Amino acid sequence: MEGVTRVDGVSCTVGESPTWSAQEGAWYWVDIPAKRVWRLDGSTGASRYWEQSEMVACVAAKQGGGLIAGMETGIFSLELGAAQASVQTRLAAPASGLGEGMRFNDGRCDRQGRFWSGTMFMDMGAARPVGQLYRYDAARGISAPMVSDLITQNGTAFSPDGRTMYLSDSHPSRRMVWAFDYDIADGVPSGRRVFADLTTQVGRPDGAAVDADGCYWVCGNDGGYIMRFTPDGKLDRRVDVPMLKPSMCAFGGKDLDTLLVTSIVSGKSEDAEWGGTVVMLRPGVKGLAETPFGA
């Protein structure tokens, strides 16, 4: 597809959670069922991965190096070595535990460097609304559930000033994006409201990013496109991508003008070439630097 560059040598079953580490000049993302964390050097284009002992669903950079991750049994610190080895340190888990068949899913840091991630029941066909959204910081540990009754938690993102938090449920029966007022001092969301109702769209709202204009970019999983919503919830742009199931997008690169998009293998013949690939494109706008965990 014109304007889209495929990252060579990378194929994921469920590619997710791309993030740009400005301190390293590198991209990170995960392949959930493969238990892999991928890294792409922004200067050389060299890619590599580390295999973990359990599934990694989301990652964010930590201040000083390494990653924080939402995994199967909790929130972990990951130190990725020069070889294939990595050091996993479990930092926290929900007080009630995750429960059988559960894991963390989408996540990122807020503008103050607190880590947010939600849980889901892995069998999406069961449509169990048992997912919950949590906040983690080193001083207070893991919070009580901040949002409950989620089937497939996704789309967590924050406005440029940090005072609006976005969250979606990408399950086919939900297809909804919400906005919250966000207390930047205490890290508490309130005033939940519908931001974008996608129940009439082909694509489901998956992972997301916010650009420098405060617009919300969300992947249309199953639709083969990315949607851009203005801060007042108006759909003002749609960018087609070559994969049927784009899963999450992230701004990065030296000038924060590159959008990296991960994807999921659909198993459909028309998606055989691009499903599971990672691509880059330049949408003509710039993103925002992500705040590392602990900053």
C-alpha cells in the first residue's frame, strides 16, 4: 500500500502495545500468545525479541530503562538483556487475584508516569464482563478497580494536558469508547461519558494514541483502518491500512511524526499477506512523547 512501510522480519500472531522509547530511540511492542517482547532500533532498523515465561499484553518504558508490563498474573518490571535472557520481577497483582482464564490487556502510562492497565477474560466468545481497570504506581501500589464491567478493555489514552482519560471496550457486543475527567494529582477518573459509539461501524475500537492536537487515533480492528476523532468526539479522518485487524497504533520516531501500527492474524485469505505484520506510516501530524513509568 502506498505510503505504508512494512517492518522487515517481523510477524506476530497478536501484535499489540507499540510504544516509542525516546530515551532509547527505539520502538517496543508485544506478541501476546508468543510471549514475546519486540524491539526495533529507530536508527538502524534492526529488530529482535525476548521470550517471557508468560504472556505479555502491554508494555511501557520505565524511567532509567527497562519496561513495565501487564501480563497474565500481574504487573511486572522487565529488564531485557543483551542476550535472549530477561529478568522479570512481579510488582503487583489485584488484591482479589486475576482468576482463571484472565490476564491483563491494554495499558499505558498517564502524563504523570503512573501505569494503567485493564484485565479481561481471554475467551472472548464467552463475553464475560469481568474485566477491570487498574492504576499502579510505586508509592501506592496497585489500586482498587477504577472501572469495572468490561469485556475487552482497550484504547487507554490521555489528552495532552492529562485531564481527559479515554477507554474503550472492543468486544463485538460493546464497540464503545468513553471519556473521563481525570484528576492529574490523584490519578482518579470520573464523569464517564460516551465519546464514540462505534456499534454501527465495521471495525471494533482497539488500541489507541493521542496526537499533539489532542485528537484520538483508534484502530478499527476487523475494519482495516484507523480512525481519528477530534477532542469533541467528531470523526474527522480515516486512514486505511493493509491489514484487516490493526490492533494498536503509536506515534514515535525522532520527530514524533511516524505512526507504527501492530496487527493480528485474521486467518482470512485476503489478509494472508499483511495479517500480523507491523507497519509504519506518516499521517501528517505529530504525536506526543510518552511519559516513562516513574517519571
